[in-house]
Amino acid sequence: AGLASPFWRPDFESRFVGEGTDLQQCRAVLESVAFLIKVNLDEMDRHRAAPARLIASGALAENRLLCRLLACLSESPVDRGSDREATSRGLACLVAGMPAGFLGPPVERFEPEHEPRLLARYLKWLELMRPEIDPGGECSCGNTCRRGRADEVGETRESLLTPDALPLDKEEDRAV
């Protein structure tokens, strides 16, 4: 349990909002991972230029849907590496003095796509997280949670909290 960067709430208890099938709940979990990464990217963007690309590695990066969600939310290409032990390999590379050719090239690139329903779910997630993160109404992540509201992108609260709100947009998403 708990909620990590940038919120830092060790007592936070995760839960689903609304109903859904097991597959839709699985997608909701993947989306929440992508949403947390997006919040962190937004926070970093306040302090430096946005990255030209993201690199996803390790076992979780093997999930095509997660990589696609990250590309869409970050509006940056996501390069997925083939190494499940990227952390160990990266450390070994640093210890070895970063020799040329030590790291292999990414095996797959996910280009960002415009997905307004995903953005609407992200904005709704921020809206629902705000009182959970700080009951006083101020979010500890600064401006990140104030960037927009779901109704600004044409969605309503009810449509976001129904099982239909977590569609499997592409055939590849069905194999989560």
C-alpha cells in the first residue's frame, strides 16, 4: 500500500472507483501506473525541458498497453528495451565505465497517439486524487493537479466511472 512520488502518502489505500470486469480493472491498474508516471513527468517539466523520448525497460515494460499509454500521455515516443534486467545491466555498464556497445538498442518504439478518452480519464483521476492526497484541498504536487478538468475535454463524471469508461481501444490491448 501507499502512494509514491510526487505525492508521498505511505498510508494511501488503492481502490477502484466504479464497477468493471476483471479485464477492465486490470487496464485500470495499468492506467494508474501510467498516470503516476505522467504526474511525475509533468512535475519534472516544470523544472526542465520535456524529454524527447522515454525509455521503458524491465519486466513491466513488456506490457505493450502500458508502453502505448505512456506514449499517449507523455506525448513522447517510448522506446522499449529488450532487457528484463535493465537495472542490473545499467549498473554493470556504469561500473565498467560505460564501454561502447555495452547497451543494446531498443527493440520497439511506441509513437504517441491522440487519445482524448485516455486524457479525460487521466484528468478525472487527478480530480479524484486531489482530496485523497490532501484533504485540505491543496495538492502536494503543485500545479500538476490544476492543469485541467475532465469536463474540459467533453466527458462527464458518470461516463468516466462506468465499466464502459475503460474500453479496450485496440485489439492488442485485449491481451493485457
